[in-house]
Amino acid sequence: MNHICSVISHKGKDITYLNFAALNGTESVAFASAILATAEFVENRGPGQLTLSNVKDLEETPEIVKAFKMISARNKPFRKKAAVVGLNSTKKIILNAINYFSKSNLKSFDSLEEAKNWLVE
């Protein structure tokens, strides 16, 4: 497991937590490697996951947007529900585009607690 991926428990249910905020300022090669490791982590946990992604302070570069489109599409078969926190207005527009292109339904929340509650309901 890498420093981005973990499993947290909330109200007795496991949530796959992906802390992409930890990647802020990471060089592109290391970023690409971390994204691949994250995709593999989710795949190895199997289908039916509740996933929570934290993208707080992560830049909206074209490389990052492309990487998130890829990971969203690749991990879609393994997600039951998916929440995202740390989005500003620009990132919310990008999330809508990612949802459209990957045919996903990632939901945006303002806080980790709010997202965790929605995931386990």
C-alpha cells in the first residue's frame, strides 16, 4: 500500500480512502506512478467499494485531469459509491467533466464527515 491509499472505518463500514492531497507538488513521474498504484489498490480490494477521495489543494493541471479521468473510468467497476472532498468551483466543473467522460457518478462534499456519512447510508 502507498501513502495515498488506506481503508478507514465509519459506522462499522469500510471506506477506501484515497488522499490525493498528499500528491500536491509531486513531480509528474511520481504523480503518474502514484495514480497507477492507487488504481491497483482499488482493483485489488475488489468490487462493491465505498470510495472517498480527498483532492484538497491539488492543482488542476491538464496532466492531473487526464489522470483522474483514467482512474475514474478504470476503477468504476469496483465502486459502489464514490465521494470527493476538497473541490473548489473550478474542480467541481472538472468533476462534472470526469463524470461525463467516464460515465461515473462521483459526488462532491464540503467535508470528510459529510462524505463518510453519505457513503455509509
